[in-house]
Amino acid sequence: MWIAVVTITAIALAAGLLLSFASRRLPPNDDDLVATVNGLLPQTQCAQCGYPGCRPYAAAIVHESEEINLCPPGGKETIRRLAKCLGRDVIPLKASTQTRMSDSVAVINEALCIGCTHCRAACPVDAIVGAHQFMHTILAAECTGCELCLAPCPVDCISMKSAA
Amino acid sequence: MSAPTFDLGTLHGGLRMPACKDESTARVIQHIPIPTQLVLPLAQHAGEPAHPVVSIGERVLRGQLIADADGMISAPVHASSSGKIVAIEQWPVSRRLGENAPCIVIECDGLDSPVQLSEPIVPFEKVDPESLLQKILHGGIVGLGGAVFPTAQKLMAATAESLEHLIINGVECEPYISCDDVLMREHAAEIVIGAQILLHALQLDHCLIAVESDKPEAIHALADALTELQDSRIVIKQIPTIYPSGAEDQVVQLVTKKEVPTGGLPTDVGCLVQNVGTAVAVHNWINDGEPLISRVTTVTGDGIAAPMNVMARIGTTIADVVNFVGGYTDRAKRLIIGGPMTGKAVSTDRVPLVKATNTILVLSETPAVGTEQPCIRCGECAQVCPILLLPQQLYWYACADDEAKLRSYGLIDCIECGCCDLVCPSHIPLTADFRMAKARMRELADETARAERARKRFESRTVRLEREQLQRAQELLEQRKKVQKAGPQAIQEILERSKSKDNSASEKDE
């Protein structure tokens, strides 16, 4: 019996040492981790987290230990996935008026559009087509519903519509 | 003459269920007279809905195209009788998703005048397979076994594969449904000719007609038709009566001993399956020029006064159909479109009969299902699963929303036959849970794909902005260099020039 106990204990100890060494001395490749975290974010690129897009936010989470509860479009589900991936605690979403925005798309009222290109520059996924002094339009299939184009419009001709 | 039962593959599990078909097969198919109003949904098939090509107030004739196919996978819709288009509007329909769908409403004039055929009917043997497939495309024909996949697209996709058999599916294993049975009894010749047309279109020379052993009349009728038509390419295969042997992949497994691979199609094992009703529809369109505007439907259940099979125009409302068969009985409680296992309950009989409607089932009260209790891991569900899945494991993972596990345990392959529900001693609604889990998985996959595209677009935009910024900086640098190279004298000249411009401008103002 003692032989068995000693053997198993020795194996457990050796495995424990090996694992702790691996986790301390062989940190995961940061770039890979950023890509993984980025993959868990909803990619609306809405910048509500305070970073200029999903990837910058992912980088901040990994490199600057930024909180994982800053993404309103992702909501609870994204927090849960991030917590699981990074081994952090699940925390409630930081208070925000926004809910899931990815269900809606921006629509330009073409009668009002003056062709200023301000919204085109603001779109994080290049989903707005238009040229100076020509009417603009939004590619509904590519729009993530981030609402970043609403503020720059000088004539308030962009509104959000349900995608369905 | 009868077909021998021999040389069959085996099917795991399944259930022997009470057939409940005798009431409806006692009578021959009854033709329902043309109703006063027809309601034709634009989406009666899998794929993209058709788009209307008629306008309100227009007069249409029987067989006239009223909505054309739209997109890669779609089928046209034809007027089931002559009359006037009175509306194109939302109407209650029987669908898995949503209650209402856009429909074309025709007020029938009762004359039933047919439309002039656009091209003369030629014997199908004289038409080359390619044009035959094109012709089938315009007949509005969809798979009448239940999936309503557009037949022409299915055939065209199959021609790219190396095929061995055409299988005509006359296996109707779900209780109560008997429309295919009576169709085989009364229209055996049309089925065989339909099969010949399909063989010609696919350039195949082997066809199996699969029929269950509990349909001796149908087998007789088919055998007689075969003897009369002298076609040795077509063989009848009798298969055991067990639910769900009529599902597409299961039929293939039974008659050819080959299992359709995960996520694959019967064409992967060299088979193409078509329902007997589809074969008749192909015959009617190619040989008689009549598109798919009517079908045989079973009207049955203990809530129906006189259960029977009826030949109804597509678009007839369920209320009209039920009136024709003598109305509801006092016990009628639930209206189900489709069979008891795979059908869908609807809340109103205003819904129209569509291409997919094989059965109108009216039952009395809900069967006494016990309350749901915890799983006791008895394993009964795994015993009956026809595709060898482990429903109890899938159930845990569906509850835990564990997508990776659901995927590795093959939830995608579940055919939603409902066998596991029936045998579960804890009365767990397994199939409903699996349907929901599948829908969630699809949604998640859609979302992931969308996020992936947005990510790529964002990244390429970031790269573009950086490149533009770099370019601009470069340009500025070069300009500055140019000016420095030209020396102070050049700068002086430029300043003077601008000064004189200013002076002339101010002179003008004065």
C-alpha cells in the first residue's frame, strides 16, 4: 500500500511542479491571446468601451488588464465568455443605456443627405458608400449597427432601423 | 404479383406505432370542388420566396404563372384555378417560424379555364435531359415528401454527382398519413411514368420504388403498372413497417445498405430520393402540361366527421377542406398540419393548404402526457434513435448550452423524428429541446460569421488609414524638401507674388 501512496504522491508532485513551471515561465503568446479575446468580442466596432474598436479593446484587456465588462453590444454572454477565457470573475456590465445594437442597421434618408462624407469617415467597417456632394448610402449587409455615423451627420439624416 | 422482401439494410431503433390509417384509406380519393377563394403563399418551398408577377385586379387562368422563382433555390407559384387577383397580403399560414406570410388571394370565377400552354407537349424521350430539367424548373414542382425542396434544383445538383439509383419514396411511416398510399393505389401508372421521366432527365437506368410491407394494395397496383409498361429498369422494394423508415436518409440506408454520411446528402452514396407525389407532379407537368396546382391530402383524426383522402387545389383553405369532408366532430380540439410526430399545430383553419400539406389532422384532447421529470438515465432513447445518437447526453448538453459537445455528439444529424420523446419514461420533451438547441446553434453561427466579416473589414480599414497617413506624411516631407531646395530667394518671390495679389484684391474692393 505504501508503495502505491508514495508513487502516486510523487507523480502528483512532479506533475504539479511541471504545470506551475509551465504557467509561470511559458506565458501564452500575447498576440495569440489578443486575437482570441478579439474573437470573443462582437465586432460591432462601436467604440463604446472607450477604445477605437474591438481589437484595441482586446489588446487593452490583455496588456493593460482593462475590465471585461465594457462591451454593451456583447452583453452578459460576452462577459461570460471573456471571464472563462481569461480566468477572471464574471462581473455585471458597466452601466450603459445601450443594449444589443447589432440587431439594427443605419439607414440614410436619401432626400436629406447633402453628401458631406462625414459619416463615411466615421464608419469603422467602411459600410457607407458615397462621394463628396453625392448622395450616400449604407451597405445594410455590412453595417454593424454601431451608431458612430449618427453624431457626425450635420443634417441628422441617418436613423437606425431594425435589421429584420 | 408482389414484391419480395429481401436484401435490405438495417435500421437501428425506430418504433412500431399504431397506423391509424384505415379510416382514411377506406374510400377512394375525393375531388374537392373549386372553392370561392384561393390563398397562395409566396413561400411554399424551401429557399427564397417567389416574387409576384401579377397585380391586384388582374384576371388569371388555371396554371398561369403568378409568382416567379427568385434566387438560386426557389420555385414558381401558379394559379390553381381561374379568377381575379383580389389581394396580395399577409395571411395566416402554417410555418415553423412566424404566423403570417405574404400570399396572393384569388377570387375564383368557377369556370376553371386553363391557360394556353406556352410550348406544345412533346414526348419526354425526345427531349434532351438538359432541357427536361429546365422544363421541370418552370413547373413549380417541389418535393412533396415534406421538405418541399425545389425538385429541379435537387435534380440539377444531383447530375453533378455520380449517381447509381433513383429511389422513389413510397414509405409513409408516420401514423394517420395515407395520401401517398392512396396515390400509389390509384395513380400507380403516373408514378411509374414520372419515374421514367426522372430517369431520362438524370440519364440513369436503375430505379427503386420503396414501399412499406403494410401497403399490399399499393404494391399490387405498382406491380401491375410495371408489368403493363414493361420497364425492367424499375424495381419495387418492400421494406418493413417501422417509424421513421420513410425519412430520406433512412430509406437510402434500408434499400441500398449504405449510410448517408454526417452532414452529407443521399447523392454522396449515389442515390437520389424523390417522393411518389413528386413523381406524379413531374408526370402531370411534362406529359399533361399541368403545373403543381393540386395535391392529395389526408384529412383525418377523431375530430373529423368522415376521414378521407382528398384531391384539393393548392390554396384551398383548411376550413373549406374540412367542410367538404363533413366538418368537425364535437370532440375536435386540436388542428395539426402534418402528421402527429412531425406536424405543426395551428390556431386557425383560415390557413391555406399548400404544396407541403400532406395531412390535415384534427384530434380531440391533448394525449395524456405526464409531467416532465428528471432524466433517470435509463437509455431507452438511445435504444430507439434511428441514427444512433445519444439523446440523453444531448439533452444534458442542450440544457447546459454546451455547443462544442452538442456538435461532437452529432446534434446536427438529428432528424427530429420524435421517437425518443415517445419512449421517455420521464416525459422529457427531448425533440423540442433539440429543435431549440439547433436553432440556437444556427443563430450563433450566423452571428459569428457576421462578426468575422466585420472584424476583417475593420482591420482592412485600419490598415488603409495607416497607409494613407503614411502617404500624407511622405508627401508633406517631400514638399518641404522642395521648398528648402529652392532656397530663400524662391520663398521671397512667392511672398511678393501673394502680396501683389492681396493688393489687387483690395483695390478691387475699393
